[in-house]
Amino acid sequence: MMRFKRRVAMVTGAGSGIGRATALRLAREGAYLVLVDQAEAGLMETTSALPEGTEYLRKVMDVSDEAAVEALVKDTIKRWGQIDVLCNNAGVAGSHPPITDQNRDEWERILGVNLIGPMLFIKHVAPHMQSRRLGSIVNTASVAGIRSGAGGNAYSASKAGVINLTQTAACDLGGDNVRVNAVCPGLIETGMTQPIFDYARANEKAHKLGARCELRRYGNPEEIAAAILFLASDDASYITGQALPVDGGNTASLNLPGMK
Ligand code: NAD
Ligand code: ADP
């Protein structure tokens, strides 16, 4: 498939995990890439894995820095004159203390990266899509934005915010044929979840990871990238404002004891 031939696609958090898998697949399907990450080494690794001849811009920046977002959009328009696809994917999990031990600075950090970052990118990219009456935005939310769990506070709240931002932006931009959707990954092995996987493997509990979802396994970044590309592509031309769980059936289940 070459669904993104000569299309310009911007991906944040492209230096690791889901963002890297998304960038690599977009490249294989013909896109020109704008790759963003705050971690330079990861971003370099992604660009060195791109298929020979892929055209790309690479930017080391913090997604919550509005001046940097504005400058990046300007550079992209100067280079290609358009932005067809925006994948707001950069995110941080943070720590997970109980509600009584929450720290205000940590909340502001997590909300800054996970929620305000996507808002800033949509704010500055969308006008270039509206003027061409063409564009698709895909935000990486989480199943944690649909349901929470013990200690999930700032991360879960930020991802619930991303789902709501997806709806708001879809309403604001739908009249200009700009679509906005989200994916809600379940448990995926990436940099963010490596400590969980390392712990489980060290304690011979790896087989239990993913056991609470209906497919009885955790997912991989390519399985999320596939859903992101679908929503970004013309195959999803009548889908907007939606948040698609890609979670092996996790959110389909009440997970009550004794029901399996
Ligand atoms: P990851 O840690 O492997 O990748 C996230 C990338 O985002 C990293 O390269 C990191 O450097 C970058 N990043 C973080 N803060 C940034 C900032 N301020 N500016 C620029 N770049 C920044 O993790 P991942 O699992 O691939 O995460 C991608 C997205 O998927 C995140 O939004 C995450 O919340 C979401 N998600 C992941 C899982 C999972 O199980 N891994 C589940 C649900 C949702
Ligand atoms: P966690 O995902 O558990 O929060 P880290 O704090 O190590 O783990 O963050 C994961 C990635 O996000 C790292 O690459 C880190 O450099 C980056 N990061 C952390 N905090 C910020 C921040 N305030 N702004 C931008 N990037 C950040």
C-alpha cells in the first residue's frame, strides 16, 4: 500500500516505541516525514532506520514549547508547502502515587506534555489543513483515558483530556474537511512500559502481562501504528471525532472475577 505517497506527515515522539513504528510505516507508504522527539539519540535511531531515500525533517524539541511548535510548522511549510497528517504521539507516563500523595508539579509536567502538547500542535498545524480543506490528525490517547486504576491519576486524566480534545477539535475543524481521531492503546511494549516488562521478566511473570485482555497477550508498536495509519488515511474518510481502542479487547471486558 502507498496511501501516503507525496503526503507530508508530522509525528511527535518519533524517537521510540509507537511513534517510531508509525514513522517507519508512513515512510514505507511513501510519506515525507517531519519527526519530532525530545530525545535526540532515539530520533537519530529512527531516521537511520528509514528506507533509503526517505525525505524527512528531524527536530529535537519539547512538544509543550509553543515557540518551538510554531517554528517547526513554519519550517515544514517552507520545505513542502503543506501538512497532510499530524500524529500527536509523544507522551510521558510519570509516577503513579495514590491520590493522597499527588504532586502538583508532576501533574503540570504530565498534562503539559500529554495534553497541552497535542493542543499546541493542532492549533498551529490545523490552519494549514483548513486552507486546503484537507488533513487528518491522529492523537495517541490510551485505554487509561477511558478507565483508570489505582495510581493512574495524572496520566489517566491527561489521556481522558486527549479524547475530549479529539472531539472538540473534530467539531471545530470538520466543516473544513479536517478529521481528528484518537487511538487508545492497551499495554504495548515500548520505552514507556519497559520497567513493567523488565520487572515481569525478572520475576517470571512475563506470561501474565496482557492476561487481562481478551486476546490474552500484550500488543506491539506496529499494531498501534497500523490503526494510526488507517485513521490518518483516506480509508477513514468518513470517520472523525472518534477514539478507537486498540487493546486486544481490554476495554470490552468488565474483568470481574469468575467471569472468565
Ligand atoms: P516511548 O516512551 O517509547 O515513546 C515516547 C516518546 O515520546 C519518547 O521517544 C520520548 O522521548 C518522547 N517524548 C516524551 N516527552 C516528550 C516531549 N515533551 N517532547 C517531545 N518528545 C517527547 O512510549 P510509547 O509507548 O511509544 O508512547 C507513545 C504514546 O503512546 C504516548 O502518548 C503514550 O502515552 C501512549 N500509550 C502507550 C501505551 C503503552 O503501553 N506503551 C499505552 C497507551 C498509550
Ligand atoms: P516516564 O515516561 O515514566 O515519565 P521519563 O520521565 O523518563 O519516564 O520520560 C520518558 C521520556 O520523556 C524520556 O525520553 C524523557 O526525556 C522525556 N521527558 C520527560 N519529561 C519531559 C518533559 N517535561 N518534557 C519533555 N520530555 C520529557
